[in-house]
Amino acid sequence: MCCATGVCTLCPADAKFTIQNEMAHLYQDSRVSLMLESEALAVETEGGQATGVRYKQNGKELVAKADLVVLGANAIFNPYLLQRSNLTHPLLGKRLHEQVGQHVRVDLAGVHNFQGSTMITGHGYMLYDGPHRSKHAACIIENFNIPLYNLRLERGKWRQVAYFKFIFEDLPSNDNYVAISEKSPHLPKVVYPHHSADAQRGIDNLPTVLSKILAPLPVEDITYQYVTDTEGHIQGTTIMGNAPETSIVDKNLVHHQVRNLMVLGSSVFPTCSPANPTLTLSALSLLAADRLFSSQS
């Protein structure tokens, strides 16, 4: 099984979910072997069944035999490994998407910020759900309680500034995809020319609604800074669904074509929400494991 867990920043309370924090005990089991400094190359299949994983270690290609193969290598390497395994599908690698974040600086009049916690201190759901989603993307609001970029330069107003990030959901597009690189077949190629028009309409509409959202605060000025290159929450590319013609895995995250092959992680998400995907992908993985063991008991 391949596994990848991302940690966006160092948590001062060590509260982030990591393999070391939450799953280290699994590697103490004598039945578990952790193959360090190894590169997964492809899933070996025969007669419509997965027979193992081909990998490279110390410059040599080896095969780990298996009755069940589970991929959990994120929304870039999950489809890439399936493509390397010659498991073709019209949607494999397609519909790569994630949230789109707009940073906003708000200069305050007489109110000091940067107190208490050292990171994100609040979520706003004013634009999360409602009739507006028929016109533009939903949005979750993050409030930063640290001087993320710069303090104000005016004397006496150094901390009278607030930083927000407005994170919009995105609609999947076949224009955004993962494929095997033509120049370097041992690497994936990621093509992401644009986010959706729906997400852009949400960003464009932000000035119209922001004054209402910030009405309780004494606002001196608002600066729309930039749209992030990535939120680090890549999704899609091995989407789940009931029909093999329109999805890669079923509701139990089992590959439609190879029934002893499972694909875990946010690559199975058909669409995204403005919220971070970690809890959802973890819940789906636990549910898939539960249903797998239930079916074998």
C-alpha cells in the first residue's frame, strides 16, 4: 500500500493528524513491513485481478505479491500508478480540481488584531450554502490571527489589520488532468490550465457581499490581495460512482475493473466543497475498510 499524508504547517500544539501521531502503533505489528526508500511503479494484474505491486528499491525493480492492493497516494499519483498499470478509462486522471482561495486584507479603525492563537482562529459560513450557489461557488471564510504578511506601517495602527482567506469550491473539468509524462515516463504530468467559471464568479462577487459580512467591524479599508496558486487539497482523478462507465471506483472505493484493488484518498471525490477534505477522505477510508472486512467475515 502506498500512503501520502500532507501537513500544511507546523502545529505548535502538535495537534495535526500525522502517521507518527496517530498510526505509529500499526508499524509495531510484526505482520507489517514498511518499505522505506522505495518507489511504487505499477500494480501487477493478471486475469482481471491484482497480483501485487511492482516497485523499485536500491535501483532494482521488485514485485511485492498481494491478495489485496490498496493505493493511497493522493490525486496525482493514484491515477498515475493506475495509468502505469495499463488500467485505462476515459475519466482516469481527469477532473483534477481543488478549492480556490482569495486573500483579503482589512485595515481596521481602532481595533487591534493578533491576539490569542497563533494560526487560523475562526471559520465563517455566511457564504457556505444557500440560493447563491445557483449563481456562483460556495465559500468558507478563514480568519488569521497572526501577522501573516505585514503589520500596518502607520504609527499606533500596527495591529489594526485583519487577514481573511475566502476559499471557494471548484467545479471539475476534463481540461484539468493527470497523465504520464511523455518526456519522463517515470513521472506524472499535471495539466491545470484554469479553475472553473463558477469559482471565478464567486471571487468576482466577493466585493458585493463583503461589506455586509464585515459590517460588525470598524473597517477603514479593504485590499483584495491575490488568488492562491493552490490550496494543497487536490481532488478528483479516480472518481467514485455507481456506474463503471462514469467512474473509476465504486462506493466502497473498490476499482470497478479489478475487484481486489482499492483506491483511497481525495482522488475519489467527484466534486469538492469549500471545506478541507481530510476528515471526509479519512471517513471514507474507514468506511471502505469496515465494509471490506464485513464482506469477508
